[in-house]
Amino acid sequence: MYEKLKPEPPTPPDEICPCDRQYPIVLCYALTNNPIRCIECDRELPPERLQPIPEMVEVIATWRRFYSCFYVLWLDSGEF
């Protein structure tokens, strides 16, 4: 169900949120399929921990694709 948010290759364990408590999250484009980050440690939060409903997974994946387009365009733009 979370395939759209799974990075390829998988995120190394030391880059996954180790927090015991559930902190707020933030969406952060980081050149990966999963933009969900823990606000406390700023590491990737696996979607399985949040268990978002399928509609929310689609919304997050759409946001990531949309943001990615603008980010890559900005990187490629160079100096004007």
C-alpha cells in the first residue's frame, strides 16, 4: 500500500527516525520517494509508522512529484 513512498534503494537504517515518541512530521523533499520526516530528528519516517489511509498516501506522493518537478527545474536553471 505504501509503494509510492518507498525509496529505491531502501533508506539505510541509520537514516530512519529512531525516536521513541511520536513527534510531529514535516514533508521535506530530499531527492527520495519518501518526503515524510520527523520534526525532532529530521530523519525519514517510514509510512508504516504513521499508517496513513490510501488517499493520504496518494496526496503525499502527488505533492512529492509536484515539488520534485520544481526542485529539479531550479537545480537545472543555473544562473540567469
